[in-house]
Amino acid sequence: MTDKNMTDTQEKLVIRHIGRILSGKLEAPLLDGDCVIAIDGRISDIGYETDMNTDNASTTIDANDTWLAPGLIDSHVHPVIGDYTPRQQQINWIDSCLHGGVTTMISAGEVHLPGRPKDIVGLKAMAIASQRWYENFRPSGVKMHAGAPVLEEGMEEQDFKDLSDAGVKLLGEVGLGSVKAGETAAQMVKWARKYGIQSTIHTGGPSIPGSGLIDKDIVLEADADIIGHINGGHTALPDDQIMCLCESCTRGIEIVHNGNERAGLLAMRTAFEIDQSERVILGTDSPAGSGVQPLGILRMIALLSSLGNVPAEIAFCFATGNTARMRELDSGIIEPGKSADFIILDQAQHSPGADMLESIQQGNLPGIGMSVIDGKVTSHRSRNTPPAARLPRVC
Ligand SMILES: [Zn+2]
């Protein structure tokens, strides 16, 4: 973009002196370049500063030879309202996750609301209200896609049309409400899809008293867009069922922090064996009984990379570009036109390994130095990760 295309009101962000760029794209996880420019919250140019027009920047960040990556996406959270969760009585849990590199979250149902309505008009009203309050209020800047109704028996096609017309774009985890049978779930998932609403299904044993087992036959019959926590939330299905789910459909393979870690590694390995690693996406499934995990997505990247023998730059794609593509988001990938949602990070101080990727492949977390959402700086040095060896700064 040239200066003559800029008007006085445009916001221009220049990030210079980048060491390496993680793209979020499996097919090319590392990009050449030392500079990224965003105009009005969207990436406009990526390359070498000597070839780029960095004049008239509203904000310039000196990355200090560290790494730039897309902001991480948590594909599976259970928010309720604002930056508060009644589940563990915690405030500012979303801000804490931003300090763990997460810039986008996707609700799998606002199930922890005390007194959550289960009648159809009530659950629709709550989904619409949740969608609105997170659209109108981003905690610490984090993009929260919420308003995900939990399916109950008796819902009809018109209900899905009403939800869609009102702006609802997600279903809560299928199986958390009274709809647990494959046939009913399959019909409702179809109605949701018809009206542009994405679906996720709970997979595995019951998560809390009152929820039930969802085995591979129900998951396959329901055919939701995402096989939610294929590694259980908390209890995983037997190994043969996990492998069968990967092999028998093309839906998203979601691995969560609050599940069974061994089963998560199995699901990821199976995806690679069938050459479908683009289906692997990551979530925390928090807040939940296990609490909230500010570093949950980073921990999943380090776990899958180190114990699963996957290059760290590929593991980053699970939490960025893969999720963005599966979820049809305009973030998660560093390329022109996408949202300027970034993290700037580096190897943790005193961590082993020649560089950040090597230290992650050895099981260590990186240090987050800054986050940027829609081209605006949203946090500086993380208060939650280990300290980064080098830090970026706003010039
Ligand atoms: Zn679940």
C-alpha cells in the first residue's frame, strides 16, 4: 500500500526488526521477512523492510529480532459474562489467557451460567444475549465468539432459523443438553448447518454429574462440524474409537488441554498417519472443573511438539491457521487481508535449545512479549509466561 492510498484517519502499524515469522499455515509455516505492516487492523504487507513503505506509521513496534506469530485461537471455552467465570469464581481469566497468547476464543456453550434456562424460548434468548454482549464487549481486546445454545429436546427447524436470523453462529457442545441421541442430534446439526450455524459435539465420557457418554457412533451419526475434545473432556473414549473417528469422517479433530493428554497425542498421530493434519485444532475446554489455563494453548503446543515429535512451527498451526480455516475466521494466518492479530514472542530466558522452536520441541514454553489485536497493542510483557529472552518495544 502506498501513501497516496492512505487518508488521515487510517491507522498504520509497522512491526520491524522481526527475527522470524510463523505464518499459521501448515503448507508454509515459516515466512521470509523482517517486517509486517497493517492498515486499519488488517495486514497489508509482509516482507523485508528495505523493500517496504514504513512511512507515516501511527504505531511502530521494534520486535528486537524476536518471533512474530498469529494470535492463538482457543477453539473451546465456556465463558459466561464479561471477564468473569462463575465456574471457579475467577475474574480476569480471559485477560490472563491473553497473556498466554490467546487473541480469539470460541464458545462451546455458556453452560456455567447459574440458572441457565433449558426451555426453548429461554435458551434462545440467552444465546442471543450472549452473542450480543461479547460482540459489544471484548475483554482486554480478546475476540470472544459466543452465544452458543445447548440443544434441548423439542427444538424445531424454525428455532435454528430464528437463532441464525438473530446473529447466532455457533451451537454449544451437542450432548450437554437433553439431546444425546444420534438421530435427533443429526437432524438438529443439519438444521444448524442449513442456517449457517457451526456445530461442535461433546466427545467421550460425562464431564460433570448430569452429562452423559457420547461415543463414536453418536459422534459419527450427529456429524457436527467439530469433534469436540476428541481426547475427552475429561474422560476419553477407548483408543480404537478415537482412531475410528479420525479415519471415518473429515470433521475437525479438536484436542483440548483439559482432556486426556495421551489420547490427544493418539488423535494427532492418527491425523498425520491419514495425512489430514489440517484437521487438528486446539482448545482448553476451560473454565471447567480443571480451572482456567492461561497458558493452556501454549502448553498444548509444547506437549504435542515435544512428546508427539512435531516441529514446533507445525504445532503453532494447530492453534492458529488450522482453527481459523475450520472455523471460518479471518485471523490465525499471517497474510495480506487477514486481521492484524499477532503475538510477539521469544525463547524463554535460560531455556535450552538453539532457538525458540528448538526450546519448544524440548517441551518448554516460550515467553510472550506483546500481543496485538486488530492492529492495536493489547498487552506488553506477559505476566504469566516465563520471561522472554528478548522483548519487543513500541517505539
Ligand atoms: Zn464437553
